[in-house]
Amino acid sequence: MLNLPAISSDVSAQSFTRQSVNIREPLNQAESKPQQESSFQQQVNRQLLLNRLGVDAEKLEELEKRIDELENKGQLSDKEREQLDNLYAAKEQLFEEAARRRNGDELPPGSLIETSA
């Protein structure tokens, strides 16, 4: 008969705990990877849509950042509300300008397309 060393319950619990931690780390990384890919995919889709619409993404991001700052501030003064309204109007104008360019109503300088027939 083989004489195997007895494993105390403390040692087995410790090794099990270490194994559990090691096992969970890859799972957490694997779980976060689809979220990262999803976030990346959303960013790519948004950028493609903005490019297709002809919207200047940098200006839009700047406007959205300033809007978020004011919205997260809580109570707004009358001046801040007016600024927020102006930012919303600027954002809307950005999309309207892109739509006019897309329809050929407002072409950028140096455009090869002639609008007069």
C-alpha cells in the first residue's frame, strides 16, 4: 500500500483559493474583451456615420463635451442656460450644414462640381 502524505484542510483550501483567483482572472479579462470590442465597434460605427453624413466629428465632439459639462453641473444660471441653448443650436447647425453640403446646396471651396447649368 502507498503511503501518501496527508494534506491538511488548510493547505488544500489555500491551493484551491489560489487556483480560484487564477481561474477568474482570465474570465474577467475575457468578459471585458467583448465589452471593449463592443465599445470599439460603436465608436467605429459612429465615426462612419458621421463621415457619411459629412459632419465634422471634431467640432461635434467639442460641442458634446461642452454640453455634457453644463448638463452635469446641476443648477444652471440664466447665462449658462443660454450657453447650453446656443450649444444645442450650434450642434443642430452642424448637422444642417452637412445636409446642405450632401445635397449640393452648399459646396466647399474648390469643389469640382458645378452647380450652375
